[in-house]
Amino acid sequence: MSRLIWTLRRWSHLCKGTGLLGLLLAIGAGGAMLGSIHPQIAVQTARLQALRTEAAAIRTEIATAGHSVANHALPAASTYTVFLRDHAALARERSIELTEIDHASRPEAGQRLVRHTLRYTIDGPYPALRDYLAAIERIPGVRVETLAFVRSPNPDGAVNALVQISYLVEAGA
């Protein structure tokens, strides 16, 4: 403690009143910083804890959803034609026109699965397109891979979109 007092006296002697004023301002600034930072540390710590709790809840939800998804079997390969008929019926029910259809199939997962990919253009009113895509995603084994809306000057309010969906089935089943 005496060393600190000696250093302060020496510093004030060397720097005179201006140095002492600078020291007092530095101490005041440090105190102000600590006074404003310390409450923020508590706020940020509480926020971090809340985010960790939320992340843990999400992980639990994903884990339970993963178990329920794992219990569902993929459709059999023989269901592909039924899927195509249902797909066309969904579009017809919603007055949606399917054009420029391109089809591809490829084996996956060591020949255990087959992914059928359909790429096509759809035309129709936006609410019907949204409803159609939601209905497609509810079919087991189907996933909407890409969706790209195309701007076109349609006076009737129809929307054009490029869609790519895949239908995953078990091979040979």
C-alpha cells in the first residue's frame, strides 16, 4: 500500500496538477465502465441461459420427431404409378396445369432405395398452387426439392412456377 502511495505522489510531482486530473478522470472512466458493463453481463448471462434452455427443448423435440419418423416405412416401389395418378388428380382438383414434365430415377443407399424425380412447370392461381404444394408434401415419401416462381404477364392473375419433387421408395418392394 505504501508503494502505491509513493508511486502516486511521485507521479503527481512529475505530472503536476494536469497529471493528477488525468489520473482522476481515468479512474472515473473505469468506474463508469464497470458500472455499465456489470449489469450488462448479468443480462447477457440470463439471455444465454434462456437460449440454452430453448435449444435443449428444440433438441428434445427433434429427437422425439426423429423417432416417430423412423417408425414410418417408405412406400413400396409398386406405389409409384399410384403416386403419379394421385399427383395428377391433386393438380386437376385445384385447376392447376402441369406442363413440361421431365422424369428421372436413380438408385440410392446401395441400391436399397430408388429416388424418382419429377421436374415440371405449374400454372394456376397462387392460392391453388400453395394448397397443391402443401398437399403434395403430405404424401409419404414426397419432398418438394425446388420451387422457383416465374414472372409472366398473365392478365387473369395466374402464377407460373418451376417445381422439382422427389418420391423416395424402397427398391424391389
